Amino acid sequence: MSAALIVTSLVALAPQAVALPQRFQKQTVFSGLTSPTNVEFAADGRVFVAEKGGYIKVFDSLTDTTPTVYADLRTRVHDFWDRGLLGLALHPDFPDDPRVYVLYSYDAEPGGSAPAGAR
């Protein structure tokens, strides 16, 4: 009996679909991404997208539907639960200064080298 009550309670707590406010619309700009964590817009129109698993993909513009891989950090990134490639920033003078800064969980023991499983 208590199991039935728990199930009933969980169903009652399920999130309901929320309608968008007037004058708002939903539009998918990029699809086919896997766990995107950050988006950065470059002055030259390119759009950089960080994926939690370690890919940085770049779209030539908002209308580009096929990204290219800008960087593949999968062997260095520890992608587990709340860890992974979590942040991305372009240098303030990008693209004149082409540095891209990333924040990720390094897949190694302290003082070790990545990937942790390759020892």
C-alpha cells in the first residue's frame, strides 16, 4: 500500500508543460549537440559551443547547420556526473588574438597525466 502511495505522489510531482509568455517563441538554432554547456559568439560571426564530453564545436554563423570540431579534449576531460568541459571563453580581442580559454575537470590523479585509464 505504501508503494502505491509513493508512486501516486511521484506522478503528482511530475513537471507540467509551461506555456511561453506572449510575444515569446521557441526556436531551435543548433541541433545534434551532445550536452552543450557553453556558447560564445565571436565578433566575426562564428559561434563556439562547448560540449560536456570535451568537444568544442564551431558554427560559421547562426544559419550554419554543420559545425566543425575546433578542439577535441576528450582524452583530457573527466566527464562524469557534474564534471566535464564546463566553461569556454574567447579572448576579448578574438579573432585577432585567437586564444580560447576552457574550464574542465582534468582526467588524472593529482600529479598524474590524462587520461587516467591509460596507465
